[in-house]
Amino acid sequence: MFDHVTIRVSDRAAAERFYDTVLPSVGLDESRRFGQYTLWGDFSIVEASADEPVTRGLHVGFFAPSHEVVDDFWRSGTEAGYRDDGPPGPRPRYREDYYGAFLLDPDGNSIEAVHHGLDREPGDIDHLWIRVADLAASRGFYETIAPYAGLRLVSVLKNRVHFDGSRSSFGLVAGEPTTDPFHMAFPAGDDQTVREFHRVATEAGHRDNGAPGERSEYHAGYYGAFVLDPDSSSTLVIL
């Protein structure tokens, strides 16, 4: 479901050390630098600035191929001095076969390795949770873009809303909003889907953050459109 997810960090070198320590255990063995970005698979970081602050309050779950890999993820992080956010173990409140472990990155975001019985590749972004100020407003936004982003509303609880995609899931949690700008991108099958996503979102009153068009500065064939969700996180659908 996610083409890529990008967060802003207070110290790029410190964040690189954290993710280079823990992500190899789930199969993301090597980071790559691309200009101001550092990438592990579909996940990337970029240095924050005065205009674009540090991402905080985000939860990212990476798929692990076994319980042992989840254990290794947590052990590698805690032995390197990173903060525990939940030791390895079952979490049946999420799924009967859900087994996860949690660490905090240097900026306090919750990073998880998780194993369960759904079809995933090692190191895939299994799920993403963001905190939102107005759950109803955010639900309305993501329901509006759902047909274009490959999302399907599956659960509405008092303080949480969950969407499923083909290979990952996405959750909204009521609370102090995840600091913007946090960026996530959803793949689209063609340019027309990108244009429709942008048209439907902006006609529904959501804020434009970049009209449909080529972005060759990223790579050849990159065609995207950007809109802002109610908490100003930038959302992209990309070909």
C-alpha cells in the first residue's frame, strides 16, 4: 500500500545510527544516501529545518519473518542503548498470531518489528499509525482519498480508525497530532488516478500541496500530486 514513507529527524547522523542498528534484523540490510535523504527500502529520513520540524508521535511497524527476528530487532536496539517501548511478545488484542517488539527512535517515534500470518515481505512497512487532533475530520479525509490510495475502511472504534491496503494497514489514533511535516506516499496505477485523487481531495475542501505533474528531480517517470490532511501531513499518490 505504501510507496514510501518519509520522516524528518533532528539529527540525521544519530537517526542513521539507530535505523542502521535495528533495521538489518528485519531484512533492510543497507541504507542508501540520496541527496538529503537516507533510505531503507520504502522508508526514509531527512533532516528537519526551521520551516519543517521534527516528526514526533509516529508509529511504524516493519514486518519480520519470524518471532526470532522480532527478538533480534529488540535485542540489537536495547543492547545499543536505545529505549525500549515494549519487549517482544504476543499482542493478541491486535491479532491472535501478532508478535511484536517496540523501540523508540532518537526523536521518540515508536518503531516496531512485527510478525503475523499475513502475506508480507521481510522489511515491508506492515502498518503505520498517526495521531490526529480530530478523528472524525481525519477519517473523512482518508475516506475521500481511499479509492485512489488503495485503502479500505475496516474498523471504527472510539479513539481509533483503521484502514487496510493490499499489503499493509494504516491507523488514525485520537490525541496530540503527529508533528508535521510527515510524508507518506501511496502508489497509483496511472497518471489519471493521480489527477483524480488531487481533484477529488481539493474539491472536497482539502488543501493542495502540489498539483499533478512530473517530478523528474526524484526520478524519471515520477508523476505525483500532493494534498494536506487535516493535521497538515503531506499525502502523495504516485505512479
